[in-house]
Amino acid sequence: MARAILFDFNGTLSADEHIMYEVVAEVYAGAGRPISHAEYLDQLAGIPDEVAVRMWLGDREDVDALVSRRIEGYRRRVRDGATVTEAVRAAVREAAAEVPIGIVSGAARAEIEPVIAAAGLGDAFAVVVTADDVAEGKPHPEGYLRALDGLRTAIPQLRPHEVTVLEDTEAGVRSAKAAGMRVVAVASTLPLHRLEEADELAHSIDRCLVRRLISSPV
């Protein structure tokens, strides 16, 4: 069975990819190159902010300022925690009662912590790895390997394949797979055919899903 579970944040724990697009579109349009929703999903979903800015807007001197603007725009829209649905909250509590759980995200800590606190889940996660904690974002495995080290505080001999990851983008799936973990891809952001590198596909996160992951052989 899965001895630990790691969640991606944007689009997985937090049903916010539409908000992410709104903020990105606002920032990029202001920087001189608008982006459509289809272009965002096709090219930038799941990619670290700095990389995304350079991919879409070029290697410019105000990359850090644009990223900060994107983060602040997101924070203004999600501070009440409503993007974490009741079904996901119940699933997180179900998982945390049985195994160590964590978050591995390309978002900044300043974006993640207020949302999970407002959703009543601030004490549920044994480890939270954010963009602030890594040199390489997804699809590089650094974030998941750091989370594995954190989980080993609770389970010293934990092996990568004993960790199940829930992800919603190609970059996230590849990151977790490169770390040697088992991946369930959730079709909350991208269509299932773009997530076929995962070990399993799911349409949503709920208590039944995490209960099965915890109780079934890996």
C-alpha cells in the first residue's frame, strides 16, 4: 500500500487553474504579449513561473517583478480557501489520519500556506515543498526528492515507490516519476490523454480514492 501521499497544489489540491490563467493572462497582457487559455494550457501549465515568463515573454530584466505580480494577483483571489473543495478537504483528512502526507508545488510558499490554513488543513501536512525550496522546478524531480527526505522523518526507511503522488500536469507527472514515485494523474486541468505517463488516471480526488491508495498493494 502507499505508505505516504504527496499532493501537487495548483489544480490538484486547489481547484484554481482558472484563477491561475486569469492572473497569468492579466500579467502577460500588461507585459505586451497576451496569452489565450488554450495557449496557457498547451505550453505553460505546470511550468515554474520564471521559466514560463521567459518562454512566453523572453529573457527580460523584469522577470522577477512579473513573477511577483503574478503571485500577488493569485493571493488576492484565493485568500478564503474556497478553491479547496469539501471533497478534497475530506480526502486530505482521511489520508492524514493514516499516513504522512505532503505538498510538492511549483507555487510560492506565500501562495500555498494561506489557502491551506483558510481551508482548515494547515496542520495536516508533514512536509510542504514549494518553489522557494528548490533550484529546479518540475519536471525536474528535485521537489519530490526533497519531500521524500522530509517524509523520512516519520518513516526512516521509506522508499520512493512507496509514495503515491497526485498530479494534474505533464510536468508534474514527469517530475514524480523521475523521483521513482507512483503517480495518479487527476484530470482536473488537462485531458487524460496528456497524462498517460502516470501509473493511474482519476477524474477527481475524494475519500474513496485516497482510501483505496492507502489500502491497496502498490
